[in-house]
Amino acid sequence: MKHVGKKNVLGNRVIDTLRTVFDPEIPVNIYDLGLVYDVRIDDDFKVYILMTLTSPNCPVAESLPAEVHEKVSKLEGVAGVSVDITFEPPWDQTMMSEAARLELGFL
């Protein structure tokens, strides 16, 4: 049971870290933008992140996933990080949190 608790705590820290990563063109973090589709932590404390970009031609297509990898890798307790990009389903504004929509004036 202790193992599960550690994974939950680490998962919360990973999400907090993802909230420090911003698409430079949008003043909202990638987590609240809805660009992060999945965060999983295996029993060896390796973190798997499935994310997307606002568009396939996004100018930060290389730097944004690299920033995610770098920041999450630095978290204490993380044994490894894998960041995969997908465009299925395509991102749209409905994936944003209510706070993000409010920040961007969509509410």
C-alpha cells in the first residue's frame, strides 16, 4: 500500500510540474490547456506522459516535449521519463480547464 501512496504523491508532483510549462504563444500552462492526455507512473517510478500540441505545425513541437522531459526528470523519485506526442484526438478548446477558458476569455 505504501508503494501506491508514493505513486500518488509523485503523480501530484508531476502534474504540479506540468503546470509550470507554458506554450509560449498562450499564457496558460500545458496541463490546464488540455495538452496532457495521460500521465502514468509504473511500479519502478518511471513516468509516461502522453501529450499533444495545439497543432501539428506548432512552432514549439520540439522544444515543448523536451522541456516537459527535462522538468519531470528532475523530480525526486522519478526513475525515468518518456514523453510521447499524439494528435489523436486532435486538440481543441473544449479540452481546456474552466480556469484556462476563463483566463483566455472563452467564458
